[in-house]
Amino acid sequence: MAEIYNVGAGITFYNVGKAVGEGMPNNIDDVMLVQWLLKHHFERADKRAMLGSVWSIPVINGIVGTQLVEIIKIYQYDADLNVRNADLALDGRIYPIQACGGLNKSAMAWLNLSIAGHFKKFYANPKSDPIVGSDVKTMFDHIGDVAKAA
């Protein structure tokens, strides 16, 4: 189940409880969290063109399909190219932060930083985000938000 994870020094991030992607457990809450983070990452003005007109995350539904796996790979490639010290495997899987051997190897950590830096209001209070439907609000009810956890 998705959670708030303390990475140290009083810093908390959203985190998956189990891995998301091809062949992974893909718990619905974990998948919705990844979809929400990726949707916002690729809404950034400097990232929109990376997915082109064919790829997008139209709904946050907790379902893993081929398209989501490919979007995860595109994200991993983007982070490796554009984020200093990022060292992500290009495997289309997002693992819990604590399972990655360091923050620089965690797609979840880098996604958190991307959204926290560019969508501060929604990152601090995700239930206020207009793209969040009732299922996603329920997920955030269960895990809380990073602003309250910090």
C-alpha cells in the first residue's frame, strides 16, 4: 500500500509499498500514486513533448498496462539524462525508495522531487488537485500527505 516515507533529516516522500510495473505486485494504491506523480511530471512545460501526442496518462485508475510501463521507462530515461547523479535502471519498474540502494537510484525519490518542485500546492495537499478523483482521494486519505507527515 502507498505510504509516506521518511528519507531522513525530517524529509518525507510519497512512496509505494510494493513495486509497480511489468511483472510487479501492482497494488492499486501504489499504481495510482505512480500514475498521479507521472501525470504531473509530464504536465511540466519542459517535459510535455517527451510523450508526444500518443502517450499520456488520461486517467488515474490503478491499472498497469503496456502504456504505463513505457511511460515509466521514458521517465527513467529522462531522469538519467537530465538529473545530476540520477542512476535509474531503464526497466519500466518503480520500486519502494528503501529498496533502491540510495535516493539517486530511486525513481520514486526523483518523481517526488520533480512534483514537489513544480507542483508545490498539489504535492503538499494532493486532495486539492483537480485531477484527483474519488478513488485517488481515498488513497490519499489512507496515506495522508507529506505536509502533515513532515
